[in-house]
Amino acid sequence: MPYKNTEELPDSVKNHLPEHAQAIFKEAYNHAWEEYARPEDRRAGESQEAVASEVAWAAVKKLYVKDEATGQWHKK
């Protein structure tokens, strides 16, 4: 389900990503949710939620990198 605001994001996103990265995640997720609404537009067996989440994380990773020691994300 698309997110109306960043407060609705999962804790795994809110607790580790900076605000800007959260906004990127939300926008990318919502766009992918719409783009991959039809099952034939997704890989076999993948849910709409899984695809949208993959797209959102890929968008975040373009500008942010995860500090493996702390689990926090920082701008590249």
C-alpha cells in the first residue's frame, strides 16, 4: 500500500534512514507501487509490495550508503 507520509514508513526505514533518504524511499515506493500494479509487469511470483520495496531501496542506495558498524545510512 502506498505511503501518505514518512511517518507511515516501516520502522526499519524510519529508524535507520535520514529524513531525506526516507522521502526518497517513500516517493520511489509509491511510484513503483503504481508502475508494477499489474502482475504481468512483475517477475513471476513477486508481490507488488516486494517489487515496490526493492525499487525504493535501490533509489536510496543511489545517494546513500549503509554504515555496517552502526546500521545507519549516510550520504555518499
